[in-house]
Amino acid sequence: MLQLSPLEIKKNRTFIKVWTITFLIVFPLLIVLGLLMRLNQGEEINLGMDKFYVLMTLHGLGMAGLLFSTSFAALWYLIGTRHVKLNLGIGYLVYFLILIGVIGLAYATLLGKFGAGWYLLYPLPFKNAIWPAWSTGLSIVSLIILGVAWLLGMLHVLYVLAKEYGGLTNLLGWQYLGKKEVKKELPPIVMITTISLIPGVIAYLAGAVFLVMFLMQFFEPTLTFNMLLMKNLIFFFGHTLVNITLYCCLGWVYALLPEYTGRKWVTNKVLVYAWNATFFFIIFAYFHHLYMDFAQPLGLQYAGQLASYFSAVPATAVSMFGVITQVYHSKIKWGIVPLSFLIGVGGWAVGGFAAVIDATISVNLVFHNTMWVPGHFHTYMLGGVVLFIFGFFFYLSHTREEQEKDISGKAGFWLFVLGAHCFIATFYTGGVNSIPRRYADYKGIPIESTHLIGAFLARLAAICIIIVIIGFLIMTFAILVKLIRKRVAITEPVQNS
Amino acid sequence: MPSKTIHIIFITVISGLAWVISFPLNEWFSDTMPRHQLLQLPAMLLLGILAGLRYSRLIPIRFPWDVALLIFIMASLVFWMLPRSIDTAVIHPAFNRLMHVTMLAAGFLTITVLRQTIFEIRIAFMAMVSVMVFVTGMTLVTFNILLCSSFNIDQQKETGLRLLITGMFFAAGTLFTFFSGLGKKT
């Protein structure tokens, strides 16, 4: 266990507090954008197409970026207070670069009306765009800044861990596969961090390529790049980023859940095989985003389906089984932290399963452009990642006793879970009723029943979002009160029995 | 041999090579785009790197100057890849020599900074340079309009293709440096 001075602990806590407060401010704002979108689809307000797509772009880019950044920051805090000393100077540099990137994106979308979606569907931003060219340029530069920030952060964590644990192979847990005795135990959080961040670094390279290509075209609009190549690069970057967000969260579930169950959760051969397999499959799973692209070689489509199936099995199955063995007959006290983790894992499992269904080529042909797709990613993001993040925030702000007795926090939590899953259900119901996704509204659909069901589900979703916001605000209040008023020494984990 | 003599010989050789590339061979290098962009420019960069390998330790560079210098190097590379810069360099030898001096400085500073900066910034810089070279190559291959009036479209595409391949090698080198950096034990 890492020994830190009180001053170092304080500095680390200040760093994570900054991230916590940033999340608690930005997240509800981004939810409100989603609410406005659903109200527009429900024909309760009239945003107009241009504003709808502006909101959709900021909501998508903002949520993906915020959730990854926060899950990475939490991972940073747990690793930096338990396993290796991380450079907080780099931590703050990353934070401020992200802030600059987010401000740039907000400016480009809200004021510049940039509305090409998170995927910046090429060549959309450059062909007959209804927004000014500068907003496209600003969005690209902002995304490059965000990418550089994440890259620096990821490289720093990986480098420091590699130095501490004796190289990359040890970080991947390969020492457990041999017959030799393992000299230094590898905590699962460290292995999962490595397996999450290395694909992140590689995906960032792909992201940088397409962003610089976008920048080139911004300066020279007559340029035309290969659209299929662009789409491959964009989705490799985007899919991997979202995937590793989940894995970062799982890292701290592996680290924190044993403190509540009192059971060890250590690295072993099964865990190493499972996560190393994930490491490989995560790189190729993104092909399932391109099933609709007839020009994509058929072999890659099959590879996408297989990689999606295989990537889901090892980490998911092993982690689910691990969580069950952790909590089964463990006499765990169901405070808000283990509850968040357990229900978050549930959200991850359901969303992941829905994703695997959608990654099946024959199913995707039907579901691809329906509400099923936002349904599945909202399940593992809102019903998974966000709950993991809240679990971590409660862990950070509350003592063990407060976690168990905080009635308001629990009330907010259950309200949030209820609202979130009802909200998600409107997406799935929309999916099975062929309600198209990415439509600003359904007025133009000639099939009247589709129009009516789509608008009705959107109104229902808006009500659910309001419940989510109320739950969120209650939890935020509970966290902020504890976080600001007193200092809780949480950095020392309870030793496993 | 005394070290002072070695220094004099080294500097003379580097300066001599720079002079040969910049003056007697300038016309030959400016004849085609691949020669200008893929031979003359990298040659000057390489000479700068060689000088850097020998003398970089004499100049201590600490954060945030390392970041500032890397931005300067990046900006220099971008500037000398702009079509207008290339055209002007081919038309005006004096401007071309300015490019040579910049590339020598960039090469020298690259090795000086990369040796002293932290791992994270080193990898981020290498990644961005490889991406930049790759995308420039991709642009030149894709673009069907002549960008530099001093050359022709075939030369432009040939330069693009070779830059594309160079970018891939750079990316492979970045990944190699990244993984070998992680592989080093304490």
C-alpha cells in the first residue's frame, strides 16, 4: 500500500473534488439538452431542426467526454492514493485542457450552431452545412485539444504504473500465466487500467488522424477524403472511448466492492486471460458500426460481429461472476455505494446484452436506425457508468456509517434508478416499434401510427427525465453537503479479510 | 585525438554537408517535389538531429520550455509543408535557405527536447508528428488539383504516397517507443 503524507492526501482530495464538482455542474446541463430534444420529439416544444441537431451534438459529445473524463479522474485518484504516486501537475494540466476543449465545443455548438452529431458524419460538416465554417473549425480544434489532454493523462498513468510494476507484461498480468511464483501482487484495478488505457492511446492516434484530416479539409474545402476510411477512423475512436469508459469504472468496482463484502478480489489466471482477451477484441469490435456501409469488405463485417460477441464474453462474464461471488452470502450492508455498483453492473449487463443483439448483422439490418441503438447505450451509460460514478462520489464524500444511513441520498438514488430505467424503456419500446433515431420530430413520417407512438414515447421519456433530474439533484445535494462541510479520510481502504 | 579537434571536425562536416545541400545541390533538389520535400527538407532535419545528438546535453531545457519548443518545431514543419511556402522556397533560393536554417534548428531542438522531456510529452509529440505527416501524404495523394505551381500533379501524388508511407513508419516508431518505454523496468 502506498504511503502518502497528509499534505499529499489533501492535494489528491482537492483534485478529485474539483472533478466531482465539475461533473455535478455539467452533467445536469447536458441532461437538460436531452430533455429538450425529447420534448421536441414529443411535439411539446418547437425547437426547429437546426437547434435540435445542435443540442444532439453537444449532448452526445459532452456526455461521452464528461463520462470518460470523470471515470478516468476517479481511476486516477484511486491509483494515485493507493498504488503509485501520480503527478498532480499533469492531472491539472489535463483538467484545464479538457476545460478549454469543452468551452470551445460549447461555443461552437450553442453559438456557432454546429450540428453534425458526435460522429461528425463525413463529409456532412463541409457540404451545404447550415452553420458557419468557423464553428466547424472550432469544434475540430476543441476535439483535438480534448484528445491531447486525454492522451497525456493516459500516458502518464500507464508510464508510472509500468515503472512501479516492472514493465508492460507485468501490468497485463502475464506473470500469473507462468509457473514461477509471482513476486509482486498485481491489483485488478491496475491490470484493468492498463487494458483500458492502451487501446485508448491507439484509438487516440486514429482520432488524431481523422481530426487532422478534418482540419485539412476545413482549410481546403475542395479536398475529398475516402468516406469509408473516415468512418472507420471515427468509429474506432468513438467506440473505443465509450468502451474504455465502462472498463475504467469496472476498475474501481474491482477495487472498492471488496471493502464492503470483506472478500478478496485478486488477480488470477482466469482474470488475466479474460481481460487480455478483451484487450484484443476491444480493438476490432467497432466494425459493428459499419454494417450499413455496403462498401466495407464483407470479411470485416463478420470480424465485427465475432469481435463484438467475443469482447462481451470474457470481461463481462468474469466480472459478473466475480460480483456475484463477492456479494453472495457476504453479509454485506447495502449502503448506497455497493448498491450503486451492483445496479450499475446490472445496467452494464443489460446494455451490453442489448449491444450484442444489435451487433448481430441480421438484427442490425432491422434495428440499426431505430431507437434501439440509443436505448442500449443509454442503458450502460446512464444505468451503468453514471451509477458507478455516483457510487464513487458517495464513497468519497460519506463515511461508511453515513453511506448506510443517508436516507435522502438513497431516496435520490432510487428515484434516479427508477427514472433512468423507465426512460431507457421508452427507447427500447421505440426500437421495437420502428421509431427512427436521430429524427428531430416525427411529423414527417407518413405512417401515422409510427408518428403517434414516437411522439407519445418521447413525452413519456421527458417525464422520466424529470424524475432522473430530481433524483440527481437530491443525490448532488447529499454529496455536496458532506464533501464541502467536512474532511473524510477515505484513502485507506478497509483491508480484505 | 583531442576532443577539441573532434568537435571542430564534427562541426565542419555538418556545416559542410549543410552548405553542399543548400548551395551547390540546391537547384537539383528544387527540380522535383519529391526531391525538395522528401530529400532536401529531411536532410537538413537529419543534420540538425545529428548535431543535437552530440550537443543536446549542453542545453538544459525544462518544462514548460520543452512544450513551447515542441510547438515551435511542429509549427515549422507545418509551415514548410504549406503549398505557398514550398512555391516561394523553390522560386526564391534565399527563402529556401531560410527553410534550411529552420529545419537545422528544428532537428537540433527536436533531439534536445525529446531527450530531456518527460515520456508523456515525448509520445504525444511523436504521435502528433506521425499523424501530421500521414495526413499530409493522404491529402497530396487525394487532391487532384495542383497545389504547388512549381511542380506537377504526378510529382505531387508521388510525394504524397511517400509521405503516407513515412507517416506509417513514424506511427510504428511512436508505438515502438511507447511500448518499449512501458517495457523498461525500474
